[in-house]
Amino acid sequence: MSEPTIVLQTVNGLETGTCVTGEGHPVVALHGWGGSIKSFWSVAEALAPLGFEIHLLDLPGFGQTGLPSETWGVADYMQFVLAYMDGNDLLCVDLIGHSFGGRISIMLAAEHPERVHKMVLADAAGLRTPPTLRQNLRQFAARTMRSTLNTLGLASVRTRLQQRYNQRYASEDFLNAGPLRETFVRVIEQDLTTYAIRIQAPTVLIWGDQDTDTPLWQGRRLEQLIPDAGLIVFNGAGHFSYLERLHDFVRITDHFFKERS
């Protein structure tokens, strides 16, 4: 597999890693949290010769794109993608989104239906998993303890206990978020149900039945919420189902994007 040729552009004031390959109908592919242009390069290499112009970009804080100057939410990332589309004369595109990139795609398709023709979402994030009773009790106890320690002026003890709590219970993405930690929290706390029901673009949902990050129930729920959506399950695949079943993913995407709507 070759390496992508990355070109730096300024998008909304941020130096941004971008890559365009192929000729034909424009497709924008949005990677997941912690990913980069390289996350979708194998898909781009396979799709581009089939008659598509594939646009890949490093989302802010990842790859070669700078960090946002403040805490961002999903809407800020959506505006960033729109700014890229505007700057590259992309009036209407097909979208591919994986995980966090799926979050952005859902909001973009709902808020700007005239800019999205069709959409393929792979193991997309966007729906919140209801906390269990045990999780609610644990979080309540932790908040109470932090408040008590603050009241007693024991900030250093509070910090140590918070670090231990995070190491035990927080997700790997949260622990590795670094300067994007507050952005990560804001992003995952937003449930996109009200956006999903407003999507007009025909949508294919592709999911791995072994996905533990965005479990299959979320794919089934999105299929119910999005008015024109169909779910395809890759048995045995996990959160990166589009890479685990690359040939099938490309075949389905190619057929779907070329099919008359």
C-alpha cells in the first residue's frame, strides 16, 4: 500500500492536513477519534479508481492539523468540515464517517441536507449508552467525595483520588486525549438522536457485531431513527469493521454511491 500525499491547507485558521485522490463524484471521509488521514487511506486507494474524488482530512487535534484554540463540540467540528468543503468548492458530497467521524456526519447531514447526497456510516458514534445503576452510584459517590475534599481544602488529595478513579474507570480515549480531554468529554456527552431523525440523505450503516466501543444496538437504533437507512452487519468484525472487511466495505460503498436515488 502506498502512502497518502498530504498537503497542508488553512481551514478556519487552522493548518490542516489534507489529501485528495481520484477523479469523479466528490466523497469526503471523516476518521474516528484518535485517527488521521491514514485511517481511511486504504479505502481511498480502493474507491478512487472506481470514479470518485476522495477527500481526506486530519480533523483538528489529530494528524497534521492543529489543536482547536478552545474546547470544541460536535458542531464546531461540523463547521470545520463545512469550511473545508467551501474552500474546495464542494457544494454537495457523499459522506463516509467512522465512529467520531460518524458523529460529525450525522450532524452535518441533518443541519445542511443540501450539502450531503448520500452517506455511509461505519460503527458511528452519536448515541449515548444509558449508565447502569452501579455506574450512577459510583459517579454520585465520586462527586460527593470530591466536593467534601474541596470543602476541607484537600485539593491535592482530591487530585490524586481523581487520577486513580480515571485510571480505573475512564475510557482509553479519555486517558489519551491530552489537551483534547475537555473536548472529548463535551463531544461524547452530546446525544445526536434529534439530529438523526432529521437526516434526509439515504444512509447505509455498516457495523461489526463484535464492536464494544459503539455496540451493535446503536447501529440498530440509528437504522430506526434515520428515515432512509439500512443496516449491514459484518459478523465477527469489531469497531473498525470497515478495515477488517475492506473489500466488502468498498464494494458496498461503490454500489450505493452509484445507485440512482
